[in-house]
Amino acid sequence: QVQLVESGGGLVQAGGSLRLSCVASGRTFSSGTMGWFRQAPGKEREVVATMAMSGSMTYYTPSVEGRFTISRDNAKNTVYLQMNILKPEDTAVYYCAAAMAYFPRIDYKKRSNYGYWGQGTQVTVSS
């Protein structure tokens, strides 16, 4: 079936950068939607960014707007999250999620609209 494989997490000093990668295997998601979510200790999992794999529709949560960039490589079924000017508040486990389709009127900020999830990768930003 479908497997999401994440990489790129780690430790970084405030102001630094990291790039996360998520590869979807088992089937193509060229017409689907990819998302990044994060969960800090004691907090709910929240959306970070989403992107339709066809077209250029993206969403960023306000706290990362201007610092993070979501991008894709449809041929590789891969989505990236470039994280710049990292802050300690960005520390969390980051999860990749995938939906098999994109519908403009569906709210892809909601976890329930994704059918597949990665294992999560830890991002820690020190001050």
C-alpha cells in the first residue's frame, strides 16, 4: 500500500535552517495533497503547510509564513519543507501526511482529511 518516509529532522540553533523531505511510495500522489503537521509536547497536532501536488495551491500557518516553504517533486512523489530562521517555538515532532486527491473546497488543515501519515521526525531548535 502507501508508505511515507520522512527525513531531515535534527538539532539546529535558533536562526538556522533545516529541510525536511517526505517520500510517498506504493502509489503516486500526482493528483493528491501533501501536508506537514507538527506536535509539541502537551499540545495538539497542528497544520504547518499544505500543497496540492498538481498546481500551486499552498497554505501556511501564520506562525511560519515567510520562514517556511513547502515544495514538491511530483515525479518523485516527494514533498519538502524548507524551514528558515528557525525559532525555539518551532520545536516539535513534524509529520508528513498525504491525501489521494485534491478538492478545492476541502479543508486540508484538518487532520481527518488525510489518509496516510509518516512516522514523524523530531525538530529541535535551541536558543
